[in-house]
Amino acid sequence: MDKKNKVPILSEIFPNGKTPDILFWVGCAGSFDDRAKKITKSFVRILNKINISYAILGPEESCTGDPAKRAGNEFLFQMQAISNIETLNKYGVKKIVTTCPHCFNTLKNEYPGLGGNYDVFHHTQFLKDLLDTGKLKIESGSFKGKKITYHDPCYLGRANGVYEAPRELIKKLDAELVEMKSCKSKGLCCGAGGAQMFKEPEPGKKDINIKRTEEAIEVKPDIIAAACPFCNTMMSDGIKNKEKENQISVLDITELIDDS
């Protein structure tokens, strides 16, 4: 990050009596994966531009425990979750925004049972709210006339019923939103959830990310919009497999907003 996009770290500003309005939960992908880091930087640029009070945990942020839980290791999940909850409660965190639906789902739905009660928002919900309240303004020029199809992440869509916020943001770009045949509540998984991201697929006729990519290609988009770093990776791999990377871009909705 350059100086202009310096990110406040909670442990550094808290001793000065500063309590940010929101905690940006970066997540493992957004912290360590080179592609997902670009999504993180786009979101930070937006936060800095609208001059909102926010901070991250930085070195104190650990994995939410989602991969451990989905892979069946409840003990490891609870260890990770309780450690994070102790950190969040120490700082009196009330509102969390994250660019990862897996973190979003876990923080929102799993943490309350272990003593972690927060208002948790996915970044598409947060950006939509900023748009509605006039704090964020979008110039549609750069995507005018482009065809964009949106891939619903499982943990945002079917698990939490968030379908419209990302689509409304895309429509504000003056782009043409084209739906795949499997969308919204009938959306198809990218193949990465449930800790599948970290293992080879079982033998079968076709990898699920290839099937999903084929559905996307059918509607002839210029851009596949994603709202999850895992989906982004799987769809990008699918596009490379089909040798379409020169014709179709895979971008997070934050990157679309940042570019506009």
C-alpha cells in the first residue's frame, strides 16, 4: 500500500482513544493470495476516498475457522473463533465489513453462539448502503455498453439470501446485466466452498468450476463479476482452461466500483 492508501490498524489507533465506525475484516485470501490482494486494495481505496472511519486488525487477525469447520474439525474451528472473539471484544468492535462471503457467513452466523455478537456486512451490502445514502457516487462511463454476468457465491446467496445488492451495484455501472441459467437461489457453486479449495477434486466427468464457466460463456459476457475471492480464483481458472482470458475478465464487484 502506498502512503495515500495507508490502512489504519486497530492496535495502533486504539490507545489514542480512537474507535473506528467499522472493522474491515480482510480474511486469509485478501491478506495472502496475490489475486485477492487486488480486491483488498480496491476496497481500501474506496474506503479512503469516501473518508469513512475504519481499521483492520492487521497481525491480530486470524482465520475465522471456516475451512476447519467445513472440513469437519469443529475443535480447531472453536479454538480459532474464540481467539478472534477475544480480540474483537477487547476492542469493543460492533460493526464488521468483509470482502469474503465465507468470513461473512462465519462471523455473522457461527460466532454469536461462542460470544461474538457483531453487525456483519458483506462488502456489496455495505457499498449498496453507501450508494443509497449518497456517500458513494458511481460514474458509469467505463462500463457503458459492457455485458456483465454475475456469479452468486454460495455463502452470500443461498446461505444468507443476499442477491440484489451486488446486482444493483452492477446496474449502476450502466452495464448490461445478463443472467446465467443457474442464478440466485438456483446458483451453481464454483467448486471452492466447504474447504474444497484446498484439495484436488474427486474423479468425475467434469470439474464444477469448468461447468460453471461454461454457463458463463454461454451468455457471451465481457466480464464475469464475482463477490468472493474463492469464486474469483475458480472462475479465472475456468476462463484460462477455456483459453478465453483475452476476451472475458473476471473481476470482483469492488474492482468494478473502484474502476468507475
